[in-house]
Amino acid sequence: MHGEQFAHLMFRNTAREDLYMSLAALPMIIQGGMGVAISDWRLAKTVARLGQLGVVSGTGIDTVLLRRLQDGDPGGHMRRAIANFPLREVAEGVLKRYFLPEGRKPGQLYKLLPLFRNGVSHARQQILMLAAFVEVWLAKEGHSGMVGINLLTKIQLPNLALLYGAMLAGVDVVLMGAGIPRDIPAALDAMAEHRPAAIAFDVEGAAPGANEQVIFTPMDHWDRSPPELRRPLFFPIISSNSLATMMARKASGRVDGFVIEGPTAGGHNAPPRGEMQLNERGEPIYGPRDEVDLAKIAQLGLPFWLAGGAGSPEGLRRALDAGANGIQVGTLFAYCDESGLADEYKGPVLAAAARGEVVVRTDPRASPTGYPFKVVEWAGYPAADEKRERICDLGYLRTAFRDANGKLGYRCASEPVDAYVAKGGAIEDTVGRKCLCNALMANVGLGQVRGNGTEPPLLTSGDDLMHIGTFLEGRTRYSAADVIDYLLAGALAREAGAGVAGER
């Protein structure tokens, strides 16, 4: 039994129908937008077909697309989607430059894109648009289910072009966390009408009152009338009541719902409120100040879903009882057959988790962003004894800064230490940092060739991974449909309980 039986009632916002899409039936389960291409088009398509919200990850998707093409595009899926991109000259140019029919030769490096700088070139914007279009188009192909895209607010420079490309493919929902996406609603409104859009650009050392922005102008890319677009729903991912209230009342435009994420979720976590304190394992300690008052969230009158430790029938039941529309689930989907995680890691991690030999550690230092980041460790962990090369050749997590002369520069705490310090960074900021951009590419089999082989992976999962044996029940693999059936048992039990109570 799947999610079609649990859809919520449709309601419409009839004002300005030319701009706002009607709010469709909202699912109980949102599949998490995980990592770099863990939540790929195959997983999102499967979940959406089963009546829930399938989500593709937009993080680094431009590099993902080009590496898939350089690996020969097995199955021809990238080329099938590219053939539907409305800017034909862009599609043809990318194929000519990056597609290798026989794939790369052994030891051949992937071609790299230029690192982002503010004032992103039109050509770079078009690759971003194409990449987001391809992933969303493939996820939506052949069904009428809902598909969303997940982006990190922190990675500001590519986001507007990615969102526009996703909208060209008809994306239904935009989800954004890892920051405060206050400017995104107005940007979605503007791009739905092909008007220029702008978001704030965070620059360390900027002059007081400086209005730094990232600007994207859709009509720069058209020499003819562009296609009609609809504005997707927008769900910010938040971790506090104050942020939810601010987004609901003071965001730049319409917010359609929230994902409330707790500190047990995978990937980046919000830091604890107040002074950082660590436990005996060196992990941040979260306390009562980090808990969200769901009753106050409900008073905002918007749909919401709970994430982080909610991926179970009991978790879904508790969420519904608290007034939520449902839950967002990452970890269970991350290890299912359809996820983008490389098979060479899925099997060993699940086997280790079933034996109780997996540790999920909240590392306060791994990410160059400064946010705590969940790291999976297990017996045979391939990166455990490898010295990871400090490098910044993808640059998604770089921080912009202005030097003493006001010149704009970029640095990353995971780049070579000497380079970071030379750019004015503090040497202590580099301690324990890892290149997440390259490591997350390796997680999905797209790691760059290095002098000592291939970039090692760095897996991330929610704390639920340590208890996944209960779900596995002896299985060594499972499907996304298995996850949905398992989770919806919580809704069935709740409805059955309500029915019994009503008969009394």
C-alpha cells in the first residue's frame, strides 16, 4: 500500500494564479535531498511515482552531470534529458565539449569547471541551468507525482541559475536549508515571470552597509520568447521557532511550509545555541534550547514535516499527532537500491550496521562551513587510513571575503593551509577540515583521480543508521518502495487507532 491513499486535501490560492501554482495534494513523506547525487533522479522518480515527494539534490549537480557525460553516459539518460533542454545551442555545446562516447581512459582526470566567482559568466550559468533541468526532467519523466529540488543556502553563487533550470523542467517544490533562505521566495516569484532575481551575497570583511548581491537575469539567455513557467512551492528547512516565525512573516515572499530538522539528521546540522560544548567523543552537545516547540509552529498555519530521527512508523505517528503533515526521511532512502550511493559502500555499511558496528559521529570540524557535519565510520572504512589531499578544485563551499584593499577574494578552510593563511584566514580554522566537495563526489562513484588513486569517500547519515537493523530484519538490500511501505504503517496504525476510538 502506498502514499496515494494518504494524500491531504487539495486547496487553492486563487489570487494571482498567473504567478502562484495551486497547492497540490501534499504527501506525508518527503524523501530527503541528500549529499551530492545520493538523492539522484532515479530515487526521486521512484518516490514520486509512489505518491510521496521525491527530491533531487542540486548540490554540485553541474559537476555531476559533466562527470556522468565523461564516463560515457551509460543508458543514455543524460543525453535523453539534454535533448529536451529548450536552449539547443547550450545543450549541443556541452555535449561537444564533455561527452566521451567510450568514457574516460584508465587514470584520465575529469575535466573541471571554472571555480565560481560573483558575476558568474553566462556560459557557466547555462551549465547550471542545464544540469538542474536534466536531473529534474528525468525525475519527473513518465508520471504525475511531485518532484522537489534541495539546495544549500550557504552555496549562494550557483543557486539562482540552478533554480531557474529546475523551473524550466517543471519542479514542484524547492527545499533549502544550511542558512536562512529569506530572499528565495521573491526570487522564485521573479524567475517564474523571467524577471531578474537577486539574493544577498555574504562577504566577510565587507564594508558596513554594503549591499552585496548575486543577480540572475533570465532573459539574458533567450533570443526568443521563453516558455511559460509556474512558481514552485517553497519549503525552507529550519531548526528553530524564531527562524520559522521570521520566514513565515518576514521572508521576501510566500513560504508554503517548513521542514523542521533536528540535530540527529544527516549532513550539516545547525550548531547548538549558546556556547559550543563537546561531549567525550568531541561532538557538539544539544540541549533544551535546541528543541522546537511544535505547537508554536502549528500556530503559524503552514504545513510542516519533521526530520531527523523521524524515519520510522512511530516517528510518522508522532509527527501526525503533533500536527505535522508528515516526515522527511533521509537515512533509509540513502541506502536503498535506487539511491545514488555507490554500491561498493551500500552493502558494507548495511552489513556493519546490522551487526551494530557503525558509528555516526557529529564532527564539529570536518566541514569548512563551520557547521557540524555527520560522518559515518565502520569497519573497513576506506578513508580511515588514507591521507586526504588538501585541495580546492571544485570550490562550492568557499567563502567570499574582501581584503584590506577591498578586493574580493575566495578561500576555503579545507584548501592547502599555506594558501588559506595567505588569503588572511586563521590557521586554527584549518584544523580537522576535510574537502567535502570532492569526498561527496566520491560517495557516488564520481571521485577525481589523484596521485595515490581516487579521491576517498566521506559518508554522511543521520543517527538512525545505527539502528537500521530493526528495519532490515535480516535483509542485505531493499527498495524505496520497502521504505515507504514500512513508514506508512505508522499512518495505518494511527488511523486504525482513531477508528477504534471513534467507535467507542
